[in-house]
Amino acid sequence: MFLRMQAFERPTDLAEALRLLARPGYRPLGGGTAAVGPVDAETAGLVDLSGLGLQYSRMEHDGLVLGAMMTLGDLLGLPELLLIGGGVLGKAVERTGPPTLLNRATMGGSLVGGAPDLATALLALGAQVTLARLDAAGQVVCEMSDLERYEAEPATLIESVRIPVKPVLTGYERVARTPRDLPAVAVVAAMEQDGQFVQNVRIAAYGLAPAPIRLKAAEEELEDAAPIEAVIQRAAEAAAAMVTPPADLRGSSEYRRHLARVLTRRAVEAAAGRMGRM
Ligand SMILES: Cc1cc2nc3c(=O)[nH]c(=O)nc-3n(C[C@H](O)[C@H](O)[C@H](O)COP(=O)(O)OP(=O)(O)OC[C@H]3O[C@@H](n4cnc5c(N)ncnc54)[C@H](O)[C@@H]3O)c2cc1C
């Protein structure tokens, strides 16, 4: 519920949208699902992004590019989704909510409005975000891990997301109080196979810090190694040792550290179990 809102704009051009967003208290509007519920006493104007032509997807030579206004429901319908990490992105999107939510929620809004399984999968897959900005720097391309730094800046909006399309082994594990709840912890592991070894290992986790993080200590244990049981166990221990998880109603800090260990092991085992099957 908006207590202070005075204007609703629907620009048809990106530069105009950014000029509007430079006004104090103006915020972008994607699917609008995050506006349901909490009282908002700060938003003075909403800038609806639906007229900017950002509802697209296109396959480029090295990646799938998704416009910020593409809905998660449309994303689930893309055949290209199966090419990405053995379908891990589709599984993460399905965890983001029921079809009614997915048919409204957009890529851009979900990255800002909190869709943790999706953000964790994108971080593990090495997705990059293109931001449009009004300042002299103009367009900026950033890693998922840097997104938070830009989000808070005025006159900035997510224009698109690029997801690399390459053969990658993945594992995705989560623990939640119920199947539909946000996860206490979710871990997505992604790696490339080189014979008996794995490389370019990326392991991302939600629930171990305020935002999704890479479990770099675990990645280092696996990089250029054969993912045998002892190596995977060392990676799982390294994941648990590197985090100081927050505590809330979904789990204590100690429980989450335990989940970091268990879910890292399971996610890496699942990815390694696909070696030779791609
Ligand atoms: C009933 C309900 C149940 C939910 N259940 C789950 C769940 O089980 N799991 C889960 O992960 N999530 C859940 N969510 C959260 C949901 O995933 C988000 O609300 C949704 O993804 C936000 O997408 P949106 O397009 O509607 O964003 P909006 O509501 O339009 O915007 C969200 C935020 O992003 C900003 N924004 C929007 N577009 C852009 C852009 N292009 N660039 C920069 N900033 C932008 C807005 O200003 C706002 O701050 C739930 C939400 C609701 C309402």
C-alpha cells in the first residue's frame, strides 16, 4: 500500500524512464507483485516499465539475453531454458512461486524484489546484468554479486540479463520449512568437465549471508580436481568454515552452517554425478 504516491508514469523510451527515476521518491515498476502487502511511505511516483520494449529474449552466440520485463512465466516457456545447466534455471524459477505469481513477476523486479532461488542459480551460472543509467557512465554491465551496489543508486534500472549457454554440470539443493517457503539455505553448484577433472567451478548459496554469495573456499577445493568423495567432503567443510550465517525464523546460524556443509556436498555430488552424461 502506497501512502505518499502522487504520480504514475508509463514512458515509452528508456531515457525518459531514467529521467523520471531521477526524481526523489520515484521507483521502477515491473510486475508489481512486491507492492502487495507492505506499507510503503516513501514512494512518491511509480515508473511503469511495460512500455519500454523490454519483454524479449534472444539467443546470442554465447548466451541467452532476457529483457528485464520478461515474465518468469514466459521464461519457463522458453525451449532454450533446457540448454542452461541441465535445466537448473527452470527449476529455480519454479521455486519462485505459483503460476499466478510467475505470470506477473518480471526478471528485473525479481532480482531486486527478492527471488532467492533464481538469484542463486544466476550467480552460479555466471549471469551478467546490464544496467541502464542516466549518469555519464550510461550502460553498465555487472556480475550478479555486484548488483546490490548499483541497485540503491537513483536513475538506474535493470535492462537485461545475459546467461552464458555452455555445457555445464549442475546440482541444486535446498532446505525449506515447506516446499513453498523461501529456503533456509539453497546451494547451486555449476562446473565444467575436463576429462576426469572439473574446472570453472562456481558454487552459489542463499541463506548464509544477507544476499546470495559464492562459496569460494569450496570452489577452490574442487578447481582442476577430480570430484571424488574425499575432495567433495573437503569442499563441503570449506563451505561451512567460510560462512557466518544470519539467524531468523527459518533457521539458527548453527543450523545454517550445518546446511552449508550438507547442501554443498549434495549439490556437488549431483553435478559430478552427471560427468560423462552430457
Ligand atoms: C504472494 C507472494 C508470494 C511470493 N512467494 C515467493 C516465493 O515463494 N519465493 C520467492 O522467491 N519469491 C516469492 N515472492 C517474491 C516475488 O518473487 C517477487 O515479488 C517478484 O519476483 C518481484 O517481481 P516483480 O516484477 O513483480 O517486481 P516489482 O514488484 O515490480 O518490483 C520489485 C522491486 O524491484 C524494483 N524493480 C522492478 N523492475 C526493475 C528493473 N527493471 N530495474 C530495477 N529495479 C526494478 C521495484 O522498484 C521494486 O523495488 C512472493 C511475492 C508475493 C507477492
